[in-house]
Amino acid sequence: MLIKKILISVFTIFAAMSLTFVLVRNMPGDIIYSMALDKASTEGIPFDVAYEEIKGMYGVGADDPLYVQYFRYVANIFRGNLGDSVQYQIPVIRIMFSALPWTLLVLSISIVLSFVVGAIIGTLAAWKRKTLLESFVTAYASITDATPDYLTAVILLIIFAVNLRLFPLKGAYNVDVTPGFNLKFIISVLYHAFLPIMAYTIENVGGWMLMMKASATSVLGEDYITAAQMRGLRERRIAISYLGKNAILPPFTRLAIAIGGMLGGSALIESVFAYPGIGFFFGKAVALRDYPLMQGLFLLTTVGVIVANLLADLLYSRLDPRVKVGE
Amino acid sequence: MEILNIEDLVVDYEVQEGILRSVNHVFLKVRKGEFMAIIGESGCGKTTIVQAIFNVMPSNGYIRQGRILFNGTDILSLDPESQRRIRWEKIAAVFQAAQSSLNPVLKIKDQVIDTVLDHRQMPRVEIFERAGKLLKVVGLEPDRVMNSYPHELSGGMRQRVVIAMALLLDPELLILDEPTTALDLITQAQLIETLQHLHEDLSITMLMVTHDVSNVAKVADRVAVMYAAQIVEVGSVESIFYNPCHPYTIGLINAIPSVVGDLSAKKPIPGTPPSLINPPVGCRFHPRCPYASRLCREKAPELIDMEPDHIVACHHRLDVKRLQHEVI
């Protein structure tokens, strides 16, 4: 059954890849036209010449029919060639490899932090029902849910970086330090990552809390919780091994999706902090209709989500003994 | 000597339609060493009494008044930690839906270990030894069961696991809440037999709560009959089955289908149990009672001695008794 799951995943990746190609090519706005217009006026050359030059620069072979472009694109992917970014004039693959570590650093810490904190607080809120904590969880989640993540990022930036000057305004590390495995660099990296991590965690922890609270509340109605109480088990044990262990199962599936989506970065938060992760380049790619870069990054996200789902399926059966792999 | 003495217990549930009084001024004594049964229809408040004994109420349930004396100490007045210690060490239970009372993500052995370690310091080897012995008593294969997850066992096996777990800490009182529901007839019979053996061999006091009147006749020493949140009759199993004095008790016994004889002779009690949000004034059974009079509609009867160790709450207990004997 595992083979079947893997085959389905491969097919899904292929389908998503094709769909992305079509969608990206059909996005409104002819970037070549506007760039050519720009070039023609700044360099004082005829529009037609400028148009041809820009088109060549994009390397899209825009004269070829769409399906030819598509096959060329797919064939190149299998050769590990995602094309060159139009605006940076370097291979998309290189941008990905330079951006990915930053995104993985910030988002893996943020996701683990928000999931763990959310799961603990959500379970407690369900366990100690009718307390202040329960109202807090609901209020916090609805407020952060209604606040867009870039706003949270901007607020953090204004308070802690602009006014208090506790944290840097932008970038991933101080330009004075030499990148490498040395303490100065690591400290600088963590120092720069702090605010983006906070922004993401503040924004996402509420969702995990709510999800965990809802899940734990429904588990509380199960007979084995009452039975555990009647057995005179300690509260702590019931909350962790009986309530928590069962309630974590549904949010866990969502965690896998979040981890997969992580490869796409967090476009708005990374843009606010000018943090050079995948999301930052995503923003740039969309703004300038940098097709090759956009397609490459979309592909990365797709593969991430699908692979994470596959891993979640495998892991789930270890968490819940009732589920066998591939069912 | 009473091991359990419930005095004037009142339990309410707050539901959307208002206050549902599930247990209404209940007095009940369980003597040391006996097998006592509480019988009554579903929803009459039997299970709520069990929940109150453990003081584990659903979020909308409240114990309004009353005392629950265990060996003379009021459990409800104790601090939470002392209450927790009484649970399972002194009073254990096999619950309604025991099938689902095991944690699905933990192996049986882990649940056994949790249960013992939260009450006693005991090396694992000893815990396994003790659990193994008890699993054998209830007719299970210890090695296989201990290493299984609940879903890998059949319903009957899970029920037996729960019974074995109830005996882990040598409780003085074992409460059985509908222990045989959701089991097939053969498993039911085997289980009742196991329970009987346990009662006799380990001399544990048993309190069984059930609507299965025929099983009660087999195992119980004394029986309390509950109707609409109140106790209406208490007596020895002989007096309840051969000399019932409450019209409801008679109805319950007549409703048992007999293996021999005509099925049409089975007479269900007419009507349905009353709402516990708005119970009838006077005797709560009067809308369904063939003997109901004006007195019954106005004044609630009290529990009165009929004969030694046999009390009944009915204004017409003497007429009922006389007519009952004429019919027989």
C-alpha cells in the first residue's frame, strides 16, 4: 500500500506542476510589454527592438506555442534546470538553495514553538474548563486570526526594532561577521531571526490552541477519560497520557501540512523584515512576473506539502495504533 | 455493618430545558460482604448514583446535597487528593460501556501500570505478576492481553480486562454499572458467572446497577428498585421477586420474557417514564399505576417498613400485596 501512496504522491506533484505552469503563464499583466516600454524610453531605442531584447532576456521563447514551452519546461526540470531568474539573471536553483536555509531556520523553530505551546495551552484550556484560560484562548485566537500576519510583523518591527532598538531592522545576519560555523555568526543569525520567529509564532499559535482545545474537548467526552478519573489516576497523568495523547492526533495531521507548506516560506513576514528566505523571493517573483522563479518556488512548495503528507501518513500509524500504514 | 451509606443524595443536571433532577433524596445502604443490586429503567438515575459515589460528574452535573459515607467517612467532604486515593484503592468500578473505558492509544500493560503506580509503589515485575494472576481469574491469557492495544481485543475480552483492572488494588467495594450490556448472551452468562465467583472467592462487596432484572435474580442478595430518580422499594432478593409490594416492581418483574410459557403473558408497564425536569406531583408512578388514587396524585409516599428488611414507598402497598397474592 505504501507503493500506491508514493505513486499517488508523484502523480499529484506532476499534476500540480502542470497546473502551476498554466496558471502562471495566464496571470494578468504583460510584464514584457511594460519592461520594453521602460527600456525603450530610458535607452532611447525603438520599442520593437527593446521588446525583442526583453523577450530574449526572459528566455521564455514566447513565440513558441504554450504546449512546446510546457514540454521544454518539464524536460528541463528532469535535468535539474529550473531556468534563470529574469530579475536576478542567475539560475532559479541557486536562489532556492541560498534562500531555503533561512526559511527553514525561521519556520521550523516557529512551527515547532507554536505547535508545542498551542497544544499545551489548548489541552489545559479544555481540561480546566470554565476558567479564565479558556476565555483567553478564544479571545487570543480570534484577535490574531483577524490580524493579518504582515501587520503583526510591522507592529513588532516598529516597537522592538525602530523604537526600542532591541532587534535589527532587516537582513539575516550582520554584514560585519563572516558567515561560517563560528559563535559570532550564529548569535547574529539568531538575533536577526528572533523577530520573524516571533511574528510567525504569535500569528499561528492561536490556531493550534483552538484546534487542540476543540480536539481535547471532544476527547473529554470519551468514556476512557471518566474511567481514568474513576481509577484515581493523577490529574497530570490523565491530562498528558489520556487526554493529550488522544487529542493530539487530529492537529498532528495539520502539523504535517504546515511543515510541508514551510518550504514556501512566509512571503509577507519575510518581506517586512527583508529576510532573504523563500517567501521574500516569492514576493519579488510575483511582483515582477519572474515566471521561472515563480514556477520554481511553487514547485518547491508543492513537493514540500506532498512529501510532508506522505511522511505524516507513515508517522500517524506510530501515534495511533488503530491505524495501519497506508489505510 | 454498612460499607456504603448514601444519605439524602440529590444530584441535578443543568440541561437546556432547565434543571433535571437525576437523583432525588436517595437513601441507600450497602452492607459489607453482600451483593446488592439497583434495578430500574434507563434514565432513572442509577448511573448518576455511581458517578456521585466517585464524585466524577459530567460538566453539567452537580451534587446538590447529601452524604456518601464509606466505612463511616463522608467521601464528598474529603479533599481532592484523599478522594482520589479512595477511588480504586477502596472502591473500584466496572462501568457502563466498559468496552470504551480503555485508552485506545496505550497498551493494556501501560494502563495497568498507570493504575497501580498512581496509588502504590510497586516494582514492575510485581505489577505484572499481580495483573497476570487477575487476568487468569477472569479467564484471559495474560501475555497476549497485556501486550495488546484495546482495539485488538474483542468486546467480551475488554470487559474482562476492565474487571481484572478493577481488582488490581484489592478494593473493598466493587461497583458494576450495567456490566453485561453490549455483550452477546453467552458472554453475558460467562461474565455473570465470573462475577459470582469473584464475590464468593474474594468476598468483595458488590453493588450492581442494571436494568437486566433476570441477572439480578441470579446473583444479588438484596435489591433496590429505582423509579424516576427515587428509590421505591428495597428488600432481599426473595422478598422483591416473590413478594413485591410496589406496583412498579411488579411491572418490572412481569416484563421479563420467560423462556418457557407464552410470550403474550409478558405484560409491559403501560406509558413511559416521566420527565425528570417536570416530574409528576405526588407519587411519581401514579400516571402509569393501576392502583392510583387521589392520595397518590397529591402526596408523595415515603419508604415504610413492610416486613423486616423490606421497605416500600407506596400508599396502597397493602392492597397491592393482597391483590398480588390473589393473582398468583
